[in-house]
Amino acid sequence: MGNCFSDVEGGKQAVGGVQQSPTATNNNNAGHNDAVDFFYRSRGLQQLFTRVEVVTAILTPLSLSALNLRDRDIISKSDPMAVVYAKKIDGKLEELGRTEVIMNSLNPKWIEKVTIAFQFEIVQPLVFHVYDVDTKYHNIPVKTLKLEDQDFLGEAMCVLSEVLTKQNRSLTLNLHSKIGHVGLRNLGVLTIHAEETAASRRVVEMILHCSYLDNKDIFSNSNPFLRISRIVESGGSIPICKTEVVNNNLNPTWKPLCLSMQQFGSKDNPLIIECFDFNSSGKHSLIGKLQKSVADLEKLHEGRSGANLTITSHHGHKKVLKGELFVDQFCEKEQYSFLDYVSCGFELNFMVAVDFTASNGNPRNPDSLHYIDPSGQLNSYQKAIMEVGEVTQFYDSDRRFPAWGFGGKTFDGTISHCFNLNGSAGSFEVEGVEGIMSAYASALHNVTLAGPTLFGQVIKTAAQIASQSVSYNSKKYFVLLIITDGVLTDLQETKDALVKASDLPLSILIVGVGSADFGQMEVLDADKGQRLESSTDRVATRDIVQFVPMRDVHAVLFLLELHFTSNYNIVVVCAGGQISVVQALLEELPGQFLTYMRCRDIKPRPLHEAQASGT
């Protein structure tokens, strides 16, 4: 196994196949372990998940078609080809792929698809160019064509999430001349249709146990765990999950495993199941192993029989052991993806709360955390609002966002711990991310910084909105961003509010700005396995809080190059780039969304039903 865990309790946790349960308790394993995730990600292996499911980048093929293109040929019609680009932060275009050339058509439906890795946590701008390919180049592969030699037919732009949130995952755009070029504006239309092909929706849920395991310890029984790996074509294997460690037990039963077809490939693919005795040094002792496919495991369950573990001696002899593996539960089911929900009308509603306590410093002084630089450089509060809002706005149809402040002396001279950021007595919503930024800047002139730092009222207000949404059977999930610089004064009241809110469609992102000690925030974020408890000893249903200090500047995105020989060009749009820690927080939102929906058995309606009702 190697030394891939940063601490003993972290190393005992399950990784990669944890079945989510709203009432699960933590007996033998601890919470999220960053070392585990980094170990797998840095080696190019499948991204794994623990407490909250982490949704991997979803490969999204885009198919393109056009209508009423300009005819640039004299004798015949245009021979169009489309090129897809990602628009980078610096404005440069990175080519992602090209379609084939269709002969003599002003209404082409291209077959060749360009596949993009959808990543929820970032905005992914796309640019589409359509060209008329000259006849003399028709026998040349499209990838080698020089675009400057072809006639330009039109350009269109959008953001990937705009396509994915449409109910039929199709978006039609008007083609126009390149920006800065004077020319015809009626150049036809381009339709982009997206499909999700990352993995089948089918998942397998299993409960495994072993009996009569060999004891590898001297003074106690072994601490066994299972590691499951998929055999690949090269003959090697890739680990796809491991169970938690069951301490001091030679007849262990592990918590339910939930494996997707993305992990095991197909039911007939061979899997290596290894049983280890956990050692804190990282040098775990192999108790025994066996090779079975998912189909084989299903047969073990149906026959209520076990399969013997084996071990190979130093001389290469395979020994059959007394220990056996049993499958106590086996079921297949359909598990919907994040894109299934948003394309059926489910929305993410963004809310924000800003800290107006005096510890931020006088907003007029350049060293204040609230100082607005005349040069346009954003302060930490503005950065957090922009980075979260720019992503989530595409999943909110009306783009009207509740915005509050807390810890400030408001317009009437009283200190409030939840006041409307726009200064309105009746309405707390503002128009778009720009509206939040404008209301924040205005409030700095009209609100006096005060204190103390209290979260309870803001969380209760957001929870009330989420609760009303549930009562109306609404397809909404809420995301509250709290930006703060200080230490909480109402820690227990905040815990009580969070425990109560854990039953609601709500996630809370807390961003700490400045150099304060944010140790209390780590308590609210249950990533270390300790569920929040209220003052009445009620335990949170699920972890809804994610915290990050803004001073942790960047998290690296690793380049993942994918090559396929079929009609797909696979490209990761953000290859080699970096994302801020605020965006890194957003990686977990789709998983939190799915955990809520699945725990409550909320399913997206079939597409044809959603289209028929027009909702």
C-alpha cells in the first residue's frame, strides 16, 4: 500500500466507494483525508471520495448543427466545418477540436463531436467558428487545415454551463462576425447539444464481510480492510476503492460499498480484492486476496456462499486460506448525476453574507480588508463574491440573489447581525453578481463597522428561505457564502443553527479573510469526521459546511490528457491552469447537492415530462 496516509485515523477511513447515509455514524474511521485524495489524483488515478461525494470532471460531448449559413461558393453551396475553442483567462483562444467538412450544405449536421470535461467549479467560456473549406483542401485531414486559408462564415460564444442547464441540453446561438470586424450580422444560427457520457448511471451497492481471517498481529487480532482494484489491459491494476478499517476483528463486516460502472468498467471485468492488516507505519500486511468480477460477486450473494482468500508464498506457490469473503448484500440501481438534475430544471440559488465588524479596519484606509482600490483591484471580499457568484449564477434562472451584512451599525443606528445589504427595508434580493458588488460598495458608505461576529441569525434566515422552498416542493438548492475576518462569538448558537439546517437543501461556504485564527471555523467544517452536535445533543444529518482561509492562495489543477480513437476529441478545458481556493470549495457542491437528493430519494423527472409541462 505504501505510505499514502498522513495520519493513523485518516488512513483507517474508507475511500472511493462509501455509501452515503444521512444517519451514518463514525465508529472505526475518521473523516476526510486530504493526503489520500492527493495521493490518487497526483498519480492520474480516478478521483476518489469519502464523506461527501466528489463529482469528477464529466466528459461532455458537444454535437453541432447550423441553419441558414452564408453561401460563399459561386457554383455550389458552402462546405462548412466548425471549430470549437476554450477562451482562457487572458482572452486567448485554445482550440479544442474540429468537426468534419460537410459538402454543399447551408444547414449542416456534423457527426464529429468535440468532448469537453465539464467542471462545475469554474466558468468555461466557449467560442465557435464556422468556416467554408475550399474545394482544393477536401482531401486533407481537417486537423491539418490552415484556417486562414478558409472562408470565415461566422462566430458564436457561450458558457458551457449555459448549454448544460437547458432542459434538452441544447442551446441555439446567432452567428455573427468576429468581434471588431464590420460585416453582415445575419449569418445563420448554430445549435450546440451536450450529452453526458462520463459513466453509466448504474451503480452496484454491496455489503462485504470476511470470516476466519489469519491473524497477523501478536498481541491482538488483525485490523483488516479491503482494497479493490480494477485490472487494466496492460496487465496492471488501478485501485478503485478501499473499505474502512475494522479494529481487532478476524470476522469483519464492512460498511456498504457503492461502486459505479465508471469505476469497475463492466460486470465481467476482473477485480482484485485484497485484504490487509492495517499498520500505522503504512506497511500493511497482506492477509489474502482473490480475483472476482462484479458478476462473480453477485453469484456469491445469490448462492449465499463464500470465496476463499489465497496468498502466494515467497517460492511462488499459491496457498488457499481458511478465510473467506462473503457478499451479504448486492443490488444494482440507477443513480442520477448532477447534470441530470440541472437539465430537468433543478437550480442552485446563491446567497451571500458579508462581515461588517470593526476588526476589518476602516474601509477608507488602504490596509483595511474592506478597502476598495480606485485602481480596480478587488479586495478579498470582492474576490470571494465574484468567484463564487460567477460560477453559481448560471444555475439560477432569475439571477436574483439574497445579500446580507452582519455585525454592522445600520442606517437606523442599531447593530444588526442580519441586515439587507442593499439598504432596503423590504427586499433583500439584488440583481446578479453585479448587484451584490454594487450593494456591498454602497453599504461601506452607509454602514458603520461594529461587532461582535455572529453567524446564527444569518444562517437561520437562509435556512428559513430553504425551508419555505421545501414546503413549496421547489426544485431549488441553496448556497450561502459567508465571508468573515473574525472569531465567532456565538459558536454554540451557530452549531444549533447548522444542525437544524442540515436537513434542508442548503450548503454553506465560509471564506476567512485576513490573518485571524480560524480554528473555530474548522470545528464547523466536519471534514475531520466529527459531526456537529447541537446544545440538545442532536447530531447533524450531514456535513453542509465548507471552510477555507483566503490566505491559502491557490490549488493546482493537474493536466489530464485523454485520447480516444472514436469520433470524439477529448480535451480538458482548464488544463494546466490554477484555481483559487474559493473555486476549490465549489468542487464539493455538486456532491453535497447529490447527497441531499439521494438521501431523500428525490429524482429528476424524465426529460420528456419536463418538456411537456414547460417547467
